[in-house]
Amino acid sequence: MKLKPILFFLLGIVAFTACNDDDNKSTWEEYKDWREANKAFFEEQKLKMTPQGTNLYQTLNPAWNSSAQVLIRYLNDRSLTAGNLSPLLTSTVDVKYIGRLYTGEAFDSSYNQKANGDSIFRTSLTGLIQGWQIALVNMNVGDSVEIIIPYNMGYGGSQTGIIKPYSTLIFNLKLVDIPYYEVRP
């Protein structure tokens, strides 16, 4: 008689597990198509050329992480900002930005913010995703860029708001100021 409740319990567990097979899928497997599409987009952008026959985007590989890379395209004449400061990883910056997924869908923008001035987002570089850190230390105050950040330099396998795991991120970013520039020791 005691065997019957145990048997029903075990059958219930097996049935529940079988019905919830999709829940056991890993994020890696669940987002396989999305991940591959995002990776393909990033690789395609590396190969895009200007009408003059040069790469549209530069690949940035920081000294502190040689396997990391982001793509950057300067939208301004850099000779006009060449003498301006560049932030350090310990700096606090004022930026304006719009973030989009590779599909073009906007997910975030500073243009609704007013706390630090019109459309200004103020942040420390240490609190940012690696892709932003890499781009910002390669910018001068006044530079406007488009950056493309692969998922491993963004949010990785985590979902953040409407940003799905393994998303390549595209930002139009302007470095407006460095209100707190930290000097290297």
C-alpha cells in the first residue's frame, strides 16, 4: 500500500519534467538563432567599405583585453577635436546617446534626460559595459561616433529590459564633457 503513493509521486515528477522540457533549454540554445544573427551582423559590419575603398568602421582592441573588440566610426572631423581630453577608465563623462539593436529597434536614449543638462547622461566609465569603455577612451571631448558592440562586450547572455541575451548593440554616442577627469597615479 505504501508503494502506491510513492509510485504516483514519481510518475508525477516524470510527467512534470517531461511537460516542462522547454524550461530546461539553456539560454544559449534558446537564443541560438538570435545569437547567430547578431554575430553575423557584427562580422558583416567589419567588412563594410566606404565609397573611397576604406573600411567604414575601425576595429578597436584595448591593451587591457586583447581579445575584446568593438567597431567604431567617427562621425565628426577628428582634426577639430584632436587637442581635446580623452577620458580615462576612472573618469566621469557627460554623453548623449541613442542605443539600438541590430534590427534598428531603439532600446534606450539620453534624449529624454534632463538631470545633468539637456539630454546629458553622466556616468563613471567603471560602471559601463566594456564596449562603451573601449569606445570612450578612444574618443576626445566633442567626438561623435557610431559604435557596434558584440554581445560579449555588452550584456552577454543576460536579458536587460528589451535587450535579449546575445545582442549586438549599436550606439550613436557623443562625448560632451569630462566633468571629473581622474589623473593616473
